[in-house]
Amino acid sequence: MLYGLLAILLTAAVVKIIILKKSAREIADEFADRLDNDTNTLIDISSHDRDMLRLANSINEQLRVLRKEHLQYHQGNTELKTAITNISHDIRTPLTAICGYLYLIKKTDDKELIHSYLEIIGERTETMKQLTEELFRYSVIVSNETEAEMQEVRVNQVLEDCIMGYCGALDEKGIVPEVHITENTIVRMVNKASLERVFSNLLNNALKYSDGDLEITMSDTGEITFSNTSQRLSAVEVEQLFDRFYTVEAARNSTGLGLSIARTLVERMGGTITASYDNKRLTIRIKL
């Protein structure tokens, strides 16, 4: 009887080993297949052994992470190619103009023409300066992975101060902002410098795209909206406003990084920022 029991146990052990080896081969084969093929299908094995199932689930979790990182890399590579194309175009345009007018200056002794050409060169130089500074600010923000210092900030006050700082620029564009800020004190745990940058970028966006109006609202819940009429935009363009390096043709003196920077900063502070377009009116909403 003892030998019979040992034989049963040995048989069970052999069967167990065979099943485990089969499961190991299945995992190895399917893992290799998932690496070779771009598929969302996860590893599935025939065994019901808890340890082998746990191993398969663990590998599936790592596959999910790997696919996510691969997608991010692919998107980043695509964005980088687009960025190089757009930035090259944006910088080459004023640079070509500068070279052209310098050539014309060498060909004439007319002081009035020279003065006119120099003014144009000055404008194109300022455009290049704005482009490079915007690109530099963006690179600093996205490359800085350290956590920004958070503190309790009165959002009302920061918004009011930023609007006041842009009064001159808005006035030059003929824009008289209509401001509605709740009397309730809205306090959030944010980085003050980042919040100021967000509001500044949104005001700059209004300067680029507004047809002459701007409405800024902060509700009792703390939701902030920037809204203005813009005949030059389309619904498709609005969907791409937050994309890195996307530039609307109506504002070619920009790399299109302003709203992308705003989104990056808002999300780092735990908030959301969205854009909508209805009846030729652009509305950007922030929730912190």
C-alpha cells in the first residue's frame, strides 16, 4: 500500500512538472510574440496553477507599462519631428527676410530706404527673439522634473494682478476686458509662479486671437474662464491649441508653446485646462 501511495504521489508530481513546463513554454512563446508584434493582447496560459497564473499576470502588468512607454516614445518622436519642421520654418522666415534686406542695404545709398530696411530688420529680429525665448522657456519647464513648491495662494489676487499687468498691452490692441471675479476668497495649494505663468500665457493667447473682446470670469467654485471672439480660428485648430509646437497661421510670431506650457503647469498643480469653440467664440476653462 505504501508503494502504491508513493507511486500516486510520484505520478502526481510528474504530471505537475509536465504542466508547469508546458505553462513555462506558453509564457515564453507568448511573451516573445508580444514583443515582436504590436498588439494589445495579453499573455494567456492553459494552466490553472496559481503560481504560474501569478507569473503570467505579473508579466502582463509589465507589458502594459512597456506598451505605454513605447506609445509615449512614439508620440514624442513624432512631436519632435513636427517641432523641428515648425521651428525651422518659423525661424527661417524672419532670418531670410533679414538676409534679404541686408543685401538690399549694400546695394543702395538712399538713406530713407536704408532706414526703412533697418526698421524691418529690427521687427524681424524681435520676432526671432520672441521665438527663441518661448522655446527656451518651454525647454526649461518640461526638463525640470523637480516638484514645484506648493503653498496656499489666493487665486483671486493672482488673477487680478496679472490682468492689471496686461492692461497696457490689451489697450494697445483695443481690447477692454470684461472681468467678473467672485468676491469669495478662492484659496488653492498651488505654485504661485506657475499660476502667474498660466494666466500670463492665457492673456497672451487673447492678445493673439481676440477680435477685440475678452471676458474673464472666476466663479464661486474657483473655475476660471477666458473667453473671446475669434473669427480666425476653427474648431479643428482649437482642438490642437494645447499641442506642443502647434501654431495657428494667424499668429506666426509664436512657436505655439504658450498654451502647452499652461497645460503642463496646470496639470502639475493637479488641475485641468480645456478649450472649446462655439459660435466663433474661444473659451478656455481652468479648474484647480
